[in-house]
Amino acid sequence: MKSVKATLTVKGQVTIPKVVREHLQLKNGDVLLFDIKKGEESKEVFIKKEENRECCVCQGSGKMASKVPCVICEGSGVEKRGTETAVYTLSRLTNKYKKDLGLNYQITSLEDGESTKMLIRLSSDQLPQETVQALEKYFQIRIDEEMVE
Ligand SMILES: [Zn+2]
């Protein structure tokens, strides 16, 4: 295995060396996964590219209803995540689609002593119920992931 170097900046950032970017065929917006090798002594971390996932809201069809393109994958059928937080994406999408899809959301925070859980509720008078539930589940998972970080 060949090693290449990259130096960490004060902000904790590195530029991924070109040879690595080419090897992983990275492009803007790609998500990297850092797998920490188990074991106390280990100082090894594996980096890999997150492979494209089928959009979980439209199941890869690119549509949320017969004539409505999926708002999550924008009709591509492939789920992509940018750098936005889940709540930001949620408010951006509901603002954009409030009129056309009747999309609205509510966030409730539940305290259970030690931790707080953010609970998402979505509603729409235009979309099928299962699509609304799929959207709700998608955002709930993202928010739960962000709360852990
Ligand atoms: Zn989709």
C-alpha cells in the first residue's frame, strides 16, 4: 500500500490528495465515511466513499405522486445529502412546496430526563399518506443522526 501525505489545518481540515480523489472518483457533494478500526492500540482509520443510495422517500422512482417529482432526490431516484442540516432542509422544502403540495411540518421536543428527542410531524393535503410517512421517517432519521453528533 502506497502512502500519501496531507497536513491538517487549524480548522481541522485537510485537502484530500489528488491521487486519492482520483482513486475514489470523488466529486463535489460526495460523502466520505471514516471507519475507525476497532481496538485501543489501533491508529488506523479507513476512508471510503459513500455509495449512492436509492432514495428512501420515492424508492428510486423519482416521484412522490403521479405527477410530482420527489422533493428529496429532485426526481433523480438517488438520495444525495448536502451539507444542510435536516431542519434547514425541512424548512426550505416546506417553504418551497407549501403552496403546491400543502406541505407543513411541526417539531416537538420530548424530554425524557437526560436526553431530548426532536420529533418530526409532517402533513400534506396533496400527497399520499405513505409518502408523507416516508418523508417523516427520512427527516426523523437525519435529525436523530445529527443529535448524536
Ligand atoms: Zn426520491
